[in-house]
Amino acid sequence: MPAVRDLRVLLRLTNFRRLLAVRLLSQSADGVYQVALATYVVFSPEKQTSPAAIASAMAVLLLPYSLIGPFAGVLLDRWERRQVFLYGNLLRALLASSTAVLILISVPDWIFYASALSVTAVNRFVLAGLSAALPRVVDQERLVTANALSPTAGTLAATAGGGLAFAVRLVSEDSDAAVVLLGAVLYLCSALASLRMGRQLLGPDPERVQPRLTAALASTARGLSDGLRHLKERPTAARVLAAMTLMRFNYGALTVMVLMLCRYAWYDNEQDGLALLGIAVAVSGAGFFAAAVLTPWAIHRFGRYGWVVLCAGAAAVLEPALGLFFAPGPILIAAFVLGFITQGSKITTDTVVQTSVDDAYRGRIFSLYDVLFNVAFVGAAAVAALILPPDGRSVQLVVLVALIYAAIAVTMSRWSRVAEKEAP
């Protein structure tokens, strides 16, 4: 298969392997850290979790930095991306260690959230930088395969990190602080791995770099405006970003529903619910892996728009068919399907954005991409908080998500026909 051949070529590229190592270590740490926070907030026996509480936690952790995300992109287009990975992960290791101390001394929730929020802030720079740097180590011919392998491998690493966090949490009581410290160690390893690459390898081009922070900040407003204007001139990228944002909304809403089902509907014991949630995360990760294998072939066969249409259409049918049972078995199958569909669409979106925008704007566009992801997830949590009952069983939410998937499929199909007519 061409995809397998390209994959072998990619793994022979030294700089691609090194960038991939930074991603794997960084995102495995993300998985550990995020699960530690989720279990501390949702599954602590002393906490009476509700959909509104989950939505509030997501808003505190994600929304403030959605407002500054585009500014991070402007800095990414001026700072050396290798240095962003080095110092960003060192800072996250320090901040995660501080969060572990706060858990041990049982500080008020707002102090805990402030510390967790700081780690999330740095994450905006690292993830956007990883996507913006990928075309610097891979030729355009194999970029689709690189986008299938690299972000998906990162997602699988985050899933594996989450699984490790679940295992530690299940076998040891009062282990939230230990799990957070594990994440800090992995952040440190990611920082050290970045030193294997040259400072200027990942861009931006030296003549575009403004090493002085004051110079970069002074041009932030103008740079953001230029980035948005550049995206407006690239309708293909704008369209897939809109579709991916809505898919992220659906994924967020269903995540909150599954959290509540695991916490209250299926088990009285918090540990049993936590174990099932861990299985759901692993099954969803298997869906991500399957998408990485099949998406390069699917894009070649159906086209970029066509593959997104198929993903959204399949979700519109399968999500209610499985979700309306509100039973563990069908929900686990749905977790695999939605993991596959979401990751397949994201690989397509990453590739379209990378090939449609200029290198000088990639940092800004991918930061905007990251902002849209966060806002969609927080918005989904807020909607779920309004709709979901305490046990998580909501026919209305399942139907709403199915209708959104159907609307995405129909709209992308129409845009695909328009794009074919506009093509020379």
C-alpha cells in the first residue's frame, strides 16, 4: 500500500522521528495530567459532581486561554519553535509539580484551578507549534501520511498516558498528586528530547524571527489581523475548520454524557465507574489508530471533502443507533466509532490547513484552530449541562448531536460540488 510505503519513508527521516518523539512524550504527559485532573474533579468520593460542575471546570481550564490563543500564534510565527518546545515543556514540568503540591495540601478549588490553568496555557503554544513545524521536516507529497501518523500517534500517546494514570489511580488511594508528578516527569523528558534538533530547523525562517519579546508583542494585533485575512482568502481551509469545530462540539457533549453515565448511571462505586471510563478512553484510542491507518487511503479514494462527508454521515447514523441504548456495550462501540470519525476528520483538516496557508501564517492559523477546539468543547459542556439529567441519560442530547453531524455532511457535500465547479 502507498500509505505503508510512505510511512516507512517517514520513519527513516531523522528529524521527523525527533519531532515525533517530542510530540509523543509531551502528549503522553498531557494524557496523564488531564486524567489526574478529571478524576480529582469528577471521581473524588467527597465531590458531588454534576454536568454543571464539569462544564464549569472545563470553562475555567480552557476558555480564558481561548481568548489569547491567536496571540500565541503570532508569537509562534516569530519565536524559534524548537525553543518553544524546550522552554514550554520545562515550564509545564514545574507547574505540574506545583499542582501536585496543591493537591497534597488540599487548597481551595480556585487555587487548584489557577495552577491547572497555567499548564493549559503553555499547552496552547506546544500543540500549535507541533502542527506548524511538521511541514519543515516532511515533504508535501507525504504530508497526508505524516498528518495521519504524527497527531494520531500523539493522541494514542495521550491515551496511553491516560491509561497509565487510570491504573495508578485505581491501585492506590489518594494518588492524584503522584499521577500529576508522573506527568511532570514526562514533560521534562519531552523538553530534553527537543534538544536533539537544531534551533532553527523547525522555523520560522531566520529572517522572520523577532527574538525580542517587546517587538513580537508590538506586532500582535497587526499579525492577528493578517492571519485572519489570510484564512479568509483560503476558503478551503476555512470550510474544513468550520466542520471540524462542530465535530469537536459533538465530541465534547458526548464526553460529558459518558462521564455522567460512568459516575452515576452504571455503577454505585466510583472505582468501577472510573475503570469503565478508562476502558472507554482506550476504545476511543483504538478508533484514533484505525483512522490513522485508513485515512490516507480514504482521502486518496474519496477526496478531502468527500472523506469528511462520509465521516459526518456515518456519525449521524451510528451515534443515535448506539447511544440511545444508554448501556455500556453500545456506548463503548460508539466510543470507537466517534474516535475513528473525529480523528479521520482532524487528519484531513490538518492537511488542508497546512497545504492551504503559507508557512509564515501557520502558527497563527493553528493557534486559531486550537482556540476553535477549546471554545467548541466548552460550549458543548455548557449545552450538556443544560440538557443532561444527573445520571447522564438524555435522548435530546443524542438526537441533537446526530442532527449536527447530518448538517455537517450535507453542507460539506454542497461545498465539495462548489469547489469542483470553481476548480480550473
